[in-house]
Amino acid sequence: MMTNKQMAEASKKYLFNNYGERDMALVRGQGARVWDADGNEYIDMLAGIAVCNVGHCHPKVVEAAQRQLTQLIHVSNLFNIEPQIQLAQRLVDNSFADKVFFCNSGAEAVEGALKLARRYGTSQRGSECVEFIAAENSFHGRTFGAISATGQEKYRKGFEPLLPGVRFVPFNEIKAFDDAFSERTCGVILEPIQGEGGVMPACREYLQHVRSRCSETNTVLIFDEIQCGMGRTGRLFAHEHYGIEPDVMTLAKALGGGLPVGALLARDRFADVLGPGTHASTFGGNPVVMAAALAVLELLIEGGLLERCAQLGAYFKDRLSQLAEHSPKVKEVRGAGLMLGVVLDSPAKPVMMALREKGILCATALDTVVRFVPPFVIEKADIDRTVDALGSILKSL
Ligand SMILES: Cc1ncc(COP(=O)(O)O)c(C=O)c1O
């Protein structure tokens, strides 16, 4: 097997440089632990960027995928696919939605949602009803439609002209939202908790206001729960904390337990606008991915992992908040469940790298937020070790 260094050299030679240089390769994962190519062990507070919510290589997910792999791998959506129907039913039974469309990634789910909203707007309210409202600092993915709705300049630069008609508003500001909203608005897309935008939760009053405005005007409210959904906040979907429901919701990341998947969930009258021939995906709802996703959903709902996420998340946040009281470098601790951000008064990347040196993987968000999104099977002792390590790193800065 290649070493970290050998892989760094080979990856530089053969792969696009879009991810920048990577000096480490992960070769094995189990639960909340991963190992690199040189045999070093890490506590995984990153979970493949909020993907491996049920832990790495959970035996139930592995078994479901393996069983399906030997039975039928792919047939296309020209045919019904049993695990696809089963997963759709389980998602419907556990959400606001009536119907589901499956695709392969988050960005693709967002594309589907934007197309749906356009088609709904123009068919219900006329050809002028084509605009979107999205939030500053949002992140919705890297395809053209998704970057067009992403409120961070760095992702958009050099790719213009983008999809016209997207208005960006400061997150959580009701007046700015009202000012941008018009009869031309066909859809509003928001993350209930912004992930890449610094683990920034929406205010209750703000989301409820947006919900009311969209309901009054027959505007499609899309919640992007690609990062904050699938149990990450201690409830199956983050919007459940707010006492409201969207019309359309995008999912991806943790839905497949690590296998690539995206989904669009909607109430009937919104799903109906994507009738025969309007939208499709060759791989979407692939049998193997669906079988794995079914196992993931079962672990979350019946396996006690949602409750575990809520309990451990509260403990983790508490410990980070205590640390913040004694560390002038920490400006704020925010987030819900096991989606937590520690906002620093300086760049977060050196802290992330120092944690890695101590055997702990995490992510950053924006420039100054250290982000923790571990698998829900993480142990209390791992959380303690992480908070202690963070404390000593912050002290040494
Ligand atoms: C909220 C949100 N939406 C969309 C995406 C894009 O998902 P993908 O990378 O699967 O295309 C992400 C990815 O980080 C995300 O966090």
C-alpha cells in the first residue's frame, strides 16, 4: 500500500488541483475512528464532511449494500426499483413530504429544487415569476444553478454569467428579506443552519416569517438540509426545531451513509410540476445506494442514534461553552446537535491543523470557524479529548 507521501506525490501528478495539495490519505474507518496510510489513528470529528452520521462502515449499512450488490446493481429508472420505493416511503412517513425524487449529490438536488420552483412559479403565477431569493454566506453546491444560489463570492468568481434572477439577502434579517421579495419571486432557498457559512443557525422568528410570506404568495419555500439534515441536529430534519415545514427539501450527504446520493422531497402539488420527461437521472435512486440509505434511516430512527446525537451534542456544546468562558480567543460557540462551530478571533485553519497533529480531524467554515460534525457513534471520551486538545492549542496561540 502507498504511504501518505507517495500518494501526495501521485495525486499531485494525476489529479486536478481543484482541491489543492493534500498530504494525507485515509485508508480505513470504523465507527468514529479513521486511519491514515502511515498507520496513524484519528478521532473523526469531520465524518467525511457531515456524511458518515452513523459511523464509518456500520455493519448494518455494509451488510445492506453487500446484499444488494450481489442481487442487482443497476437497472435505470425505466423500471421500478424496490429499495427506492421503500426509502421514499420511509422518508415520506417521517417528514412533511408526499413524494421523493432521487439523484446523486447535493448540488444535483439543489438543481432539481430550483427547476421545480421555476416551473411551479411560471405555471401557477405567470412567465414573470422566475426569481429566487437566497441568503448571503449560503452554500448550495458547485453546479451552475447551485453556485448561482450560493451567497459567497469565492465560489462564483470566474464562472459568470450565472443563472439570472437570484437576489441575495443577509441571513436572519426580516426587513431585507421583505425588501427583496416580490411577485417575481418563485422560490426562496435557505439552510435552516448554514454549514459552510460558519455553522450559523436561522432565527426562529426569521424562518417563521419567511414561511408565512411564502404561504401567502404561493412561493416555493426550499430548505436545503443537505448538511444539517439526517439527524445532524438531534432531530431527523433541522426545520423540526422551528415548528414549520418547507414545501421542498433537499437532502444528500448523510442520506447514503457514505454512498453518493441526493434527494428532493416535496408536497404533492409541488412534486406534480415535475411530470413525465421534465427531469431525470440515470443513477438516481440506484438499488445499492438505496439499500444502504434504508439501513442508515433505520439506524437513525429506530437505532437510537438521533437521541444519542441530541444528548452528546448538548454535552459537547456545554463543554465548548465552558472552554469559551476561559479562552478570549473564542468569540462564540454555536450550532445544534452534533453540528457545532467554534468562532475564533483568528483564522481557524492553523487550529484545525494543530488538532490533526494531536490525532483529531475536524473542518473549518468561513475563515474563523472550527467546525465539528462527528459521527453520532462518537464516545463522550472522544469529545473530552477534543475539547481538552482545543483548549491547549488555543492557549498556545
Ligand atoms: C447545505 C449544502 N448544500 C449543498 C451542498 C452540495 O452538496 P454536494 O457536494 O453533494 O454537491 C453542500 C455541500 O457541502 C451543502 O453543505
